Amino acid sequence: MDETIVHAYGVVAANEPFGGFPAGIADTRVWVHDVEDLGAIVGFLPAEGFGVADWERNAANVGWLEPVARRHDEILQYAASTGDVVPLRLPSLYRNLESLGDTVRAAGDRLERALRRIEGKLEWSVKVYRGIKEEDPPASEGAVSGRDYLLSRSRDLSAKAAAREQLADRAQEIHEALGHASAEYVRNQPQDAALSGRSEPMLLNGAYLVRRADQHRFLQLADEIADDARAMGLLVEVGGPWPTYNFTGDVEATTRQVIR
Amino acid sequence: MTDAMERWSNEDVALVDLIDRVIGGGVVLTGDVVLGVAGVDLVYLGLRLVLAPAHEVEQSVVLGRRSA
């Protein structure tokens, strides 16, 4: 048998009814490997093609990374549709099952805490954009003198700035309103327009940890908020449910959010 | 599924959203083969740079903004 490496997708409580996983990265089999009271969702990948050297070589190669990231997420989505799973960040490679077992045992307390934190909950994302149809102040028609023009121009600009500030405040209010309907919530750095492919400025990039039982209420609230916000020129986009990537209890996960 | 859930259900997950979560979030476990955290940061930053041209933005503009 060719040399393999272990890829770990996420961590669950042992003896939970997780199974019947779809195919994982590179169409490999996925199963739960028990480590004492915890279970790691794992698969064997060919060391040639998915090892450390491949990560180093392909770290910025979207063509290589996208299918890996999508399968990683799909397996976690599948697990999250069955029960509670703590998602692991990519890359998540181990030499073998023993090495993975040692790592999971060493992080046992932290993982148990992370599991308790997300128990019965899923993550939703809400993004708020400022609509691009911001009406440009009409070129002051009757401006007769340069002084008048400058005065009216400066009035226009400060009105524009005030309007922007108002929209930013509204985005924060939306975040807090959704936060009240959530167990926890976090505000991430807005995505760069170049990366999101959106020309509208992103005012809010929020993640919300929502009890499964409260999802309907949360989404209805998001619906109402989206409708109200549209009248103000704000676009609200809701995505999910996601595995609880933003609520893993990791210090690293929090600091990561400031990296642009 | 309720109407509200249908309205917002995941259909097409944008790559930038995926990368933000799969590489920007989740628990970090350090094992003997796992790339170090610095390595992960490089992956994340590198990808964010690489993703931009996929959205038809001039790379020079993006790179310029990064180094500013």
C-alpha cells in the first residue's frame, strides 16, 4: 500500500451515531476514529499529493486548495447535520492515527470545552453591504460664485459623510439585534471587495452561534431586518448553516480575524 | 424547511467565505506533522492575495493595497 497521511476534519464526542459519511478529500473514505471520550473524523490521504510538502507547494494555489477546502467543509456540513462537531482548521495533517490520537488526547480538555460550547448550535453568517446606488449630490445648479459652489459642495460632502455614518451605525444595530437572538456572536473583518468580488462596501461581516431550536426565529428576524434595511439602502445577506468555525474557543481563531 | 430557511439556504458557497472559515477559523491542533501556525498564516495570506485576480481585479492594485 502506498504511503498515507491522516487528515482530520473535526472532533465529535465518542459513541455518537456519526456514520455514512460521503467521500472525503480525493474521494477517500471518512470515518470516526475514537480517542477515549472523543472521536476524530478522519480519512487516509495519499502522502504523495496531500502531505506537508504539497501544502507548502500549493498553499496559494487555488486550483489545488479549493477542492480540498470544499470537501473538508462538506464532511463537516454532513457531520453538523447529524450532531455536534468541532471543526478543525486546515491544514490538519497527522503522520498516522497514533500521532493524531496523541494530539487529541493532549488537547482533550480544550476539545471537550469546545464541544460543550457549540452543543446543539450551528453558525450563521450575516453580511451587510452598503448599496452602491448612493445618489451623488446633484451638481449645484444655481451656483453662481466659486464661494457658493464650495459652500454647497462642502454641505453635500458632510451630508454624505453623515449618511454613511448612519448606515454604519445601522449595521452595528443589526449585528446586535441578531446577536440577541444568538447564543454568541462575533464581528469579523469585512471582506476585501477584491476578494468578495462585490463592488458594494461591506459594513458588517458577522457570525452568529444559533441554537438549532432557535434557527427559525433567527432567520425570521434576519428576514425582517433585511426588508427594513433595504429601504435604507443596505443589502443584507444571510448564509448558513455552517459548522461552527467561528466559535471554537481558540485564541488563535480570534487573533486570525484581524489578519487581512 | 421553513420559508425563511429556504430563502437563505446554502447553495453556492463563495470561495472567499469558505477560505475565511476553513482556513481562518476552526480549532488549531498542533501535531507533529501539522504546519506551524506561522505556516498556516502564510497559507491564509497567500490565498487571499491569489484569490483576488479570480475576481478580475488587477493584481497590482491588490498587491499595492496590501503593502500600503
